[in-house]
Amino acid sequence: MSEHKDFLRTIVEEDLQKGKYKEIITRFPPEPNGFPHIGHAKSICINFGIAKDYKGHCNLRMDDTNPTTEDTKYVEALKDAVKWLGFDWGDTVYYTSDYFGKIYDYAIELIKMGKAYVDSLNEEEIREYRGTVTQPGRRSVYAQRSIEENLDLLERMRKGEFKEGEHVLRAKIDMSAANMKMRDPLLYRIRHAHHFRTQNEWCIYPMYDFAHCLSDYIEGVSHSICTLEFENNRDIYDWLLDELNLTPPRPYQHEFARLGINYTVMSKRKLLELVNGNYVNGWDDPRMPTIAGYKRRGYTPESILNFCDQIGIAKANSMVDVSLLEFCIRDDLNKKAPRVMCVLDPIKVTIENYEGAEEIEASYYPHDVPKEGSRKIPFSKEVYIEREDFEENPPKDYNRLTLEQPVRLRHAYIITCKEVIKDANGNIVEIKAEYNPNSKSGQDTSGIKVKSAIQWVCAKKAKTIEVRLYDRLYKNEAPEELEDLNPDSLHIIKNALIEPAVITDKADERFQFERQGYFYADPIDYTDEHPVFNKIVGLKDSWAKKTKEAESAPKLQPKAAPKQETPKVQVAGSEAPMSEVQKALFEKYTNELKLNSEVANILARDEKLSSFYEEALRVLNSPVNLANIIANEVARELKEKELKELKFTALHIAELIKMVDDETISNKIAKQIFEEMAQTGESPTKIVESKGLVQISDPAVILPIIHEIIAKNLDNVEKFKAGNTKLLGFFVGQVLKATNGKANPQVVNELVAQQLNA
């Protein structure tokens, strides 16, 4: 059991002590409409972990109630993720569709009890009738239908006699309830679509709130553990189970904070957009935050499990620094990955006074002497070293090979540069060197002092490999748009050189390429004829050197030292549930204004933010864009200040977002303007005018830039036309970079696609 007892385990123990349940049964109930991501890993660990700790069972159940988005490939991906993480669901995978008949019978029972009715209002009318946060709703006139008429209509809905949207089944609860989800929620809707399991047997499908609680009950689930966004849904969960007078014991819902990681998106819609738009190479692209992506990149199950343990289980939504995840894989591999040598950017070194050849015995684990394992490294007159390991005109404190400074070849000899050979363009193509025969590593009697040892490979015996250097998929801490993608998230090196033992021992093993990072043989593209290695993670967190991160949010930059205490970003505990006012705001934001549940939760729980948001809404009807900037940028400012201390107002924010909505500026430019506005208090319009930041949407201006970039990257054009369509993102990124982010991304996408396909 985890050494920290979180609030969920406290609840489970109390229920066991009271004799509420004989056995603890949890469930992991994903919808099979996408590949599982790192957020699902947290849920998997919680549900399967609690069941294991209390000698219970966790059901794997597919919530397959939406036939338009679900597929068997997603089912297999979910099963693979659970299995890879080391959990066992037993002999049976459950499906909500297994219970469609029983759920339908429960609907009939509710109608007979006068607790449900068939409504014929359209979607817009239903939304209008629900009322607002401050005004009660009004019940549909169709709620007056008799029990017999409702039963008849439901049966005809099931038989497929009506069009989609013509009727729905609703629970009859309370149209004036403070929790707007209780205002006669929908139970069934019509969907004339093929279901991947039930085929065409059904053309009505239960809503999540109706199917979920009943599936839990049918399976004997004791603790239905959900993320915090379903907190308000708990009232429906309880109402349905209570009204149906089900034989006890019945399940109860408990919520925990969902996982949020900076520089990462976990919206299935956005992940699907990346896949379908060829911005990544499928769901298992090693840059994706999917379990399949981490697995292919080379992450270990142990590192993911450790990460989930480190972040803990809490009731308060918070953002986890992605460097903690990177630390966990680095820390895991530091203990077990064999060290080998690979040269990514080779330059030839000829050791003029060395003759013959030899094999040097070297440990795979020089950092861990008791650990066994070694290989023979071939050594000869000609070797390759990293180009950056030699400097003709070295900067201060440069410790590697120079014209004046000798260096040790790792595990081998000390060499001294004697001559530099250059081509007609002045590029160094070869280094002539000498070695000291008395300087062999472990037997050195030369007395020569060197400042460092560098990696190398034997020119005759080294193997050529392809190396894929992966970096973060997004360049912004809180990514929202495709323009936030990092254009340098993948760099491919076709002709790296590696010592031959690595190819021989490839298997399913991770290696540390000394001074480069941790690498993994790509499980799909690797062949003996064309070895491919993916970079898992660097030896240290280098992202901070590449970007200026916001100072207001705490940043973790752990080092990969074996004995280092791992930092935590959440603590186990709980937060008070939403007040009635907060619940009402959350309902308004999610149902009326269509905000993301995480953003809605942030705004509803913070009085300063919600009042700021409401004021901005009164000026500009752009609820989603206003909410995003207020929940992120404005929220950071309000961590340290009061509203009256801000140099900008809600009017400024509305003015800024209006320019985004009108496509006068891009989202990227809007963030730059916000930063200056926060410091100076100057109006966003004046900032845009003074700095010339108006978004470029004129094709006549953009096309010449596209033509120039295409002309400079003809090799990538050929690859694109040969089928590598993911390079579209590369060209779009280059255009945006050339215009300093001013070009309209949508226009650029369209124009680049036209030019490449011409």
C-alpha cells in the first residue's frame, strides 16, 4: 500500500470498518474513443491500486454509449495500457453495452413511477427551458404526457421510428434545482449509427449519467471514483439509484483532481486533431502524451507508476510540472540503463602513431561497480568523435580537445591534436592526432593531466544508426492552439555512429548514450539493416535553457542524482466541496457558456477570477476565449495581487480578445501583448499599433514567404510529396517563425497545403 494514505483510501477503510461492503470493487471506465493518455494512467493507478491494496478487484469497463466515435482499436489500446502498467482486470473486460437491455428496463421502471418522460423539445428549446444560474427553469409541456404515452413513445424510439433529435427521454426531477444538472437531465437520445459491438440492434443510447451509475450497480462496484469535473453529476448518480430502490449495497461516487501537466494537452479532441491533421505520426508518436507514445519512446512502466505516486491524490486541481515526469524516467533509467558510446555528429580522428587494432573491455555500469556486465569495444587507428568535442578556438573553460589541450578517449587512451584538415570551404573534415601508449584507462602511467573524457567509436567497426531526438511537443506552458506546437519537437539524425555491441544486444533494452541521454530502439521501425533509436530523455533538464518560463508558477528542475529526494507537486488531502454559489457558476460556465470543465472549475472556485470574468463578459460575448486568458494569464497575476492592484482591467482583456476574435492578432501575439499590458497598463490597441503587431492574413504577403521557405527546403518538399504529410506542420512552423508569429495560422495552413500539393 502507498506510504501516504490519501483521502480515498481513508474513505475505503472507514467503509470497511462500518461493514458497508464485504469486498472493495472499483472500476476503470474509459470511453473507447481515443488512445489513453497520461491522465488515464493516474486513474488506472488509483482504481487498480486501491482494489489491490484492499484485496478487492477492479473492473475494466468500456463506456461504449456513443457509437459515432468508438472503435475496437481504442479498446485494444486501453487494454494494452492497463496491462503494460502492470495491472490485471481478470478474465472479463466489461462493456456498458452488455447492460443495454437492463438499462432500458430501468428506464421503463422510471416512466411507470412517473419519474421520467419523453420530451419532444428540440435541443435549443431544451437549453432555453433549463433557465440560468439566477433563474429557475421551466418544465416542458411534454412532461404532462401519460405513462402509457411515454412507454409507447420510448418503445417506438427504440424501434427506430423517429429521426435523431426528434425525441429524448428525460428524468423528472426539479427544474428549479440550484444544481442545473438536476433540471430534468437527459437519459436517452436517438442515434441511428452502427455500434462496434451491438451492430444495429439499438438506435437509442443511454446518456453517461444514466448508464454509469447503473453499470456500477450491476457490476457490484463499491467505490465509483471519478475526476473532479463530475462532482456535480454525483447528485444525478445518487438520485437515480435512490429512486429505483435498488437492493443494497449500492455504489457511491467519490471525486479526485484530474491530472494537468504543463506543455501538454490531454483533451481527446485536441489529440485527435493532431493525429488526423498529421501534425504527429499517429497516436503512438513518441511526442504524444499517450501511454502508447510513452511506451514507444522508451518510458518504463515503473517510471509512470512512480510519477503517479509522486503527484499524489488530491481534491484540488493543480498543474504538475512536466519536468517531474521527465525526472521519474531519468531516475529510473539512471539505476539500470547500461552506458554505451554513440557519436551523433561525427568528425574523423586519425591517430598517426597507433598501429594495429585491439578490443578494450569496458563495463556497462561504470557508475555501479558491483553491477556485472561488460562489452568489448573495438579500437583502431581511425576513430570518430563528436564534432563539438573539438574546438580550434575554444571559449573559456572549454575542457575537451583543442590544439593545445589533450583529452582522454573514454575507456581508452589520451590523445593530442597535431593537425587539422579542412575542406575548400574551411570546414574541419579530419583531425590528425597522436596517442600516449602508457595512458590506457585503468593502467595509466603517463602522468598526463586531462580535464575530461569524450565518447568515440571505431571507424571500421561502428554501426550506422538513425537517431530521433524528441523534445516537447508544445513550446508554450499552457498550449491551446496548433500554433503553440514546437517546430523543433523532432530532429532526425540519419548517420549517427554507435559501438557494435549495442546492435547485438538491442532487444527490448534502454541505453544511456554517454553525455547524450537515454535511448530506446524503436519497436516499430527498427530493423537490423536500419537501426532506429528514440531519445527518451536527456541526462538533465535542458528546457529551462531554451525558454523563458513564467516566474509566478513554481518550477521543478530536479537533477538525475540517484540519492536525490524527488520533489512533490501535490499533497494528499482534500478540498471543501463547491458551495451552492460555486456549483451554480460551474453549471452556467459548462452548460450555458460551453467552457472546458477544468477552466470552469478554476473560475467558479475563485471569487476574484469569476467577478473579473463576469465583468469582461458584459463587454464582450466571447465566453471561451475570455475564460481561457482569465483562467491562465490573469490567474497568474492574481496569485500575488488583489484586483485593485492590477494595471489592467476587465475592459482591457475584452479589448484584447476582441482583436483575437476579429483575427486582427493571433493568440500567440495576444500573449505577448498581455505581458506588456500587465506591466504598463497601456491599452492593447495602442500596443498593437505602436509595435506593428497586426496579424497578416493577406495571401499576397504570405505567399512570397512560403515560396522562399519551400525553395530552401526542397528535400522536405520531396519527402512530403512521397507521403510524409506530417511535414506540413514543419512548413507552417517555418512561415510563422519567419513572420514572428504575425501570420494567420489558418491562412498559412491553407496556402502551404496548396503550394505543396501543386
